[in-house]
Amino acid sequence: MNSFRFTCPKCSNTEYKTDTIRTTGGFLSKIFDVQNKKFTTVTCTRCSFTEFYRTDSSMLGNIFDFLTD
């Protein structure tokens, strides 16, 4: 269930999908392939315009990412 109102700034559609991605931040996290930045994405279902919102990344999640890669 969508918890907020969304209107696409490109096509004015109100339907969207959300997802989460993790990315590396600095030099050392790139070397060790640790995804220490976490973002929630909101993507328009009509035109695929996507916005990124930074969210907190947990230390446990970072350790799990490091061990599984």
C-alpha cells in the first residue's frame, strides 16, 4: 500500500513503485566492495522517472554485504 501521495514531475502520473539500492561511498568502501550508502527509489510506472532518497544504512547490513560478496 502506498503511504504517500506521489505526482510525477515529468508526466503527472500518480502511480509509482518503490525499491531500495545500496552503493559504495568512499575509496576504501570501493576497494572492499562495501555498500555503505542506502537509498530508497520512487519510480513512476508510466515514464520511469526515478527519484532517490537517502536512508540510514545499518552496521549489520554493511557487515552482511561485506561477507556475502
